[in-house]
Amino acid sequence: MVKYYVMNEPLHISKLMPKVMQKIEKKVIDNTEAFDLNWERIVGKKFSEHSQILGKSNRKILVGVNDSQYLFELNSRKMEILSRIKKTKPESNINDIKFLIFTKDEKDGKEQ
């Protein structure tokens, strides 16, 4: 069955893209397997308070960050974090990390 939606006014892409990306990222997160890693040990207490592992997809972990400043900092430390993951859990075969701004707690679905 095909659904058709009629819109009275066109939406600017900047208003549409966040909604689309949130749906796509939620599907990716929902389809990942559980991943056991001591995130605080890897990134430290300060960064772990503002971020959490959302899941694992193939050889990539998805990390939700609640603030753009911490997103920038974690992205700039990406290679260092990957190195620590490999030392801590070499069997994981993680070779990439995707950091994204995430405003919902996936465990209970509530806004932070």
C-alpha cells in the first residue's frame, strides 16, 4: 500500500534533514548487537558523562554525545580512542567510531 501526503507549503531541507537522519540513525542503532565495553575506562570520566555507546554495527561503534563541544573533542581524539579500544578489547575488531549528537536515552526513550 502506498501512502500519499499532501503538503500545503514546501519545507526547507534544513528542517527536513534532522528528522530523516534521526529515523535512519535510530534504525541503525536498533539493529546493532549489544556491545560490552567499559567506555569510562576508554575515554575517562569527563567524556563518559557526556557520551555513551549506542551500539555496534559491523566493525564500527556508534557513540551518542549530548553536546557539540564534546562531539568535537571526541572526534579529534578518535584515533587515540580506537587505539585504547584495541588494547582493552582486541577481539572486538573495531576499526571505526561514529560520533553523533544524540538527545534521547535509548534505554527508556526519554528526553535528556
